[in-house]
Amino acid sequence: MTEEAGSVDQNKTDNEMLGGLANINSALDESSIVAVVSPDGEIIYVNSKLCELSQYTEQELFDPSSAHPFLLDSAFHNAEFSAEIWRTITGGNVWRGEIRGRAKDGSSYWVHTTIVPYMDKANRPERFVAIGHNITQLKLAEEALKESEERYRFLAYYDALTELPNRDYFKRELGDFLEKKQGRPLSILCLDVDRFNIINDSMGQHFGDTLLKAIGIRLVQSLSAGTLISRQSGDAFLVMLQESTENEASQIAKSILHAFSQPFDFEKQEVYISLSIGISTFGDNSKDSDSLIKSAEMAMYRAKEHGGNHYRFYSAEMARQLLQGMYMEYGMRKALEKGQFRVYYQPKIDLQTGEIVGSEALIRWNHPEKGMIPPSDFIPIAEETGLIVPIGEWVLREACLQNRKWMDRGFTPLRVSVNLSLRQFLQADLVQKVEGILQETGIHPENLMLEITESTAMHHVEQVVSTLIALKKLGLGLALDDFGTGYSSLSYLKAFPLDMIKIDKSFVHDMLLDSYDESLIEAIIKVAHSLNISVLAEGVENKEQWKALKAKKCNEAQGYLFSHPLSHLDFESYLRGLGSKRIVVEIA
């Protein structure tokens, strides 16, 4: 046979093969995918279903110079997978399995494939016929289910927001460690963000969530690799320090506090936060997971009660004090319901004339069993629990009502001052609430002054200024209380629409003994007056202080020299005793 005749016979064989494949293709169901590949790996036949699935034309698929990822995409199938298929079919055996390919537009698909080898008389492969069915939708559904199951397993042990382990995971790991502990040291740190509720309420939940994620990241960066860090709930986190002594736990707590002394930068806005950290160690009456965590939480609350940005170790005394705090919170709720709170009034005196010009409203708790409870015992707990908001609103309404009653009884109008807590001040509807109370009680705005502390004013300065301006438009007075104890920045005074600043009593107390305090008071008075702001000195207790302040042109004062805080009945008697001139002290 000539070479040419052989070629003709081969062509005939190919045509017969293709014709036979066409018959096979027609015999299959309409969804079948068919391809024929030569022993050299060249595609010599495809049906329309494969072209539709792969998005390649017949000409593109037949071009031997093109590498088409629809065959066996290396991104989905490794070399070993491809080699296994090739070994099976070149050995004359049928291969069945799932092949994932990539279409022309980059999308992927799955085909359940059967590859049948056609062998010649010498048992060498002539052709490979691949018949498959598109199972893409099934595989997508399986992947979605798998992803859902993995997500469920993740959420069971990890926090969705920070992606840190959650409380259940932490307790499981802690329990496992305690079972194998064998005397090894262990410390648990409970961390809580100071005043986070105020940040969340004033800046919005989205901002709060963003901040929590950033806190989680900084904790991971601040601690050594492998340290178990968990988000418990809200703004609380737990850290497990294996093989850690009390001294080592103390050093780590200090390093965390130092790391959080740096601000967070959100959209070019710097946000400063601090943490309260409680530490419990194995053996301090805490011998299981729950008691260790609970002890660390108790210690954290004690650190928070001391102003935050600090750490405390657990002690048995803490448990007693925390229980006392819980009773205090319950008692305050009942006191608000049953009308046990009282408002006392301390006179404000014009230092130049000796005349009473106003009063400051101060809350007292008249407990039915314990008697009069001082504010220092319950206000910090009210602040922490949020009870300060309804309590503060009650004080404001009560002071305005009482002032209205005194004016109705013929007393010359006096301006009453009421303190606003940080939580109150950052309420979105504060201005509307104040305006409503003014209308409800019938008091003129000029007879009310609202006081905020210096530390309150320095939180979110832009928001504070905006709120102060809105309050000022109502016509009432504004005072900055405890000046000098916070940031002590005189430059902020010009930004706030203030009528008065109140020099803290700690400076007044030592002004005759400490030249620094005396010079500071003199400087504050001069700067305030240059900004048309009057000055009141708190805690004036003797005539020497009064005379020195008067000489420095201080405008007003309050303190025990003039009067202790008085009940509304005693204050009314006090006013009657002064007569129409309202002179408290005679000017020498």
C-alpha cells in the first residue's frame, strides 16, 4: 500500500469514527456533553452542549495551539489528578468522576464525566470519548450548603464582628487547660472599654462596631502570638495567659493600657479610649472556668469604679463590694419610684456685694433605713449603670418646679444651677428635654443655669459646642464646673458659649498656702474676664479666702462660709431671714 493510499484509508477511518460518534451523540439524551480527544490530547470532536457550556466555538477548541482551561484547570485540579486520569484511560480502563472547568468568561462549571478509551488491535489507545452531564447547579448548591455549615460552625465559637473566639470557645479552652493544669500558673484578664456606651450612643452603632473591631485588632497586636483573646459581649474582652504569674500578668496589663493610650484614627478623626482591666489567677478562690471569669469581671468593675484606665487583681473583699453595688443599683431604682431622692440647695454669693444671687441644686438620697446617703456613694454607680439619666432629669424638673414656687410666693427670682452628667449631655434629645421642662414648669430660661464638668466638655468637642450653642439659644445660662481638674486648657474657653466657669475647690482650699494655686486662680479670672465670662470659686470656707478672691475680682462664690446645702424648706427660711436685700455677708 502506497503512502497516499494509507492516508486515504486513515481519512476514511476518521470519517467513520466521527460518523459513529455522531450516531452516539444522537443516541444520548439532549443534555449530554460529548468530546473526543486524540492520544496526543488534541480535541477532534465536540458537540454543541460542550460549546454552550465552555463558551468556546468548535474552531477555538480544535486549535491545537490554544490552551483551554475548560479541560482541566490547574486552579481546580492538580497535576496528580490529571495524571491519574491519563494512567487510567491509556491503560484501556474507563474513568469516571467530576471535572471542574473554566468557561471563556472566567466562570467555572462542573461535569460528571465518563471517559471511554478506544484501543487498536495492539491495545494502544486510538481515541478517548468523554461523555458527561452538567452538574453545576448541584455543585453550587452543595458549596452553598457547605459554606452555610462552615459559617454556622464559625458563629458557634467565634464572634461575627471581630472574628475573635467567643465566650463558649474561651470557656472550652480554659476548661481544657484547667484539667491538664497540674500546678501550672494561669491568669485571666477581663477588659472593658471605659464609657463605651456613651461613645456608642453619641457616635452611632456603626461607629461603635468599627471601634470594637479596631480594639480587637490592637489587642492581637499587643499580645504575644498564641495568646487566647476572646470577645465576650458588647465591649468586654477576655484574655487567657497560660504559664503567667501575678507579676507577669501585671506587666502585661500595663503594656495593654500603654498600647491603648494611643488614639484610634477614624476618617481623620482621632478617638481616645481607655480600658478597665480585672485580673484573676488560679487559686484566689477561683478554681474553675466560671469562677475565674467571674472573679476577673469583679476586678474589672472595681478598676472601673476607680476611674478606669487601670487594672485591679481580684480579692474576696471585691465580691462583697460588688454585691453592695448591685444592692445600691436596685435601691436607686426603688428610690426613683418611691420618691426617696431630695434636692438640696447651696447658695451662690456675689463676692463684691455679699448678696445671694442664686443656688446650686444638689441631690441627696433619703433612704428609709440608712438615712441620708451622700452623692459620692451612689452617683458613680448611677453613672455606670445609666440611671444617672432619669435621676438627672428628675433633679432638673424638681429644681425648676421649686424655683417657680419660690417666685410665686413673692421671693425675688434667683437663678438655680443644675449639673448635667456626661450621659445626659450626650443624649441626642437633650435640648428638647430641657425646653420641655422649662415650658412644663413655667420657669424663665434666664433663671436656670446648666453646669457641665470640664471633663465632659472635652469629650467630642465639636458635638459639645453644638449642643451648648443650642442650649444657649433657649436663653439659659451655661457654666463649666470643676475647672482646673481636667484638661485645664484655657484655649477651649473661647470655643464654648459660657457664662461662667467654676474654679474647683481643691485650688481654693490651698490658695493661701500654695503660691502656684493662687497664681493659677488669678490667671483663670483674668482670662475668663477677657472673654466676658464670670468666675465662681467653690469651697470657700473662711473669710481670708473670701477676701483674697474678692481682691482678685472673682465674681461669685459658694461654700460653707456662707451656708451648707439646705433642704427646700430650710433654704426658704434662709431667704426669709436675709430680708429683701438678700445680703449674706457684710462687705468690710
